[in-house]
Amino acid sequence: MAVKRKYFANVEGHEEELVVDLTEVSPSNYTVVMGEQEYKVDFEQINETIYSIIINGRSYAIDMSEKGDKFEVIVDGDNFNVEILDEMKKLMRMRTSSTVEGRQIIEAPMPGYIWKMLKEPGDEVKAGEPIMILVAMKMENEIKSPKDGVVTEIFVKASEDPNESTVKMGDKLAIVE
């Protein structure tokens, strides 16, 4: 049974997002549709970063390293930086990047303590840029700016001593305007 998936690819330096429909015909064999073009692809991983790919009968050796959703791809000496999102990640990004306007109060999403401050009042931030690190259940969680703007207030102090910087869920952490 063929498995179908949809991906969204953004190649650094190209404005247009590519919609990639991928159908796994059999292990290592795919049909890839981008726009009006259909490709038959045989894909085999050789080692940690080297892949052998045959696209419509033409063979390529590709060096690819992955960092989350971002890939550095080298094909025939040409270097490409590509971000690939599946449908769920694309939907989540659209929801979080919808234009947030006006003053945004950032609240603690969970109880924990503020371990590290990455921004100070007056600092400019981009949407998604971390402002501080909240530690909860021994895990570090980045508290990110919901929009491009300026950190106008910070209501907490950072400390490596959890007793000095404890926050409850819903406590005000910062304001970005």
C-alpha cells in the first residue's frame, strides 16, 4: 500500500515555497510531485550524511546534514540550505506566526524557575526568539517572543537557585511591544 505525504520546502535564496507531494511506492522508491513535474526517485542512505539518489534514471551523490527541520544539502558541489515542514508543522507555524499585534504579555506556561535571562528591557526581539529559559521538571524551556518588537518589561529575575526565581503557571514574565 502506497504511503502519501505532503511537505513544504523553503530553499534559501528562493522566494517561492515548494509543495512536495511524496508517495512511497515501495521501500526506497518514491514518486515525487512538485508543481507540474513528477519524478521517480530511488533513495538510499550510504552513511551518516551521504545518500545515493536516482531521479528519473539520473544518479546523484548527495551530502546532507540535518538540524531539526533544516538541511544543508550539497549536490555536485552546489550548496543548498533547505527547510522542510510536514503538514502539521506548517499548520503550527501558521498559527504561531499569525500577525500578533499590540502589547503582548508573556506568561509562564508551566510552574518552574527562571534559570537564565537572554534579553533585557529595551532589547529588540524577533518573533520566536528566546527571551529567557524556564526550567520545569529538570527540562529547559525557551520562553519566546510572540512577535517582533521590544522587550519593555521583565517581571522575574533569573537564578540558579530554584527558590529565588520560582514562577507559577500564568505568572507574568515579560511584555513585548
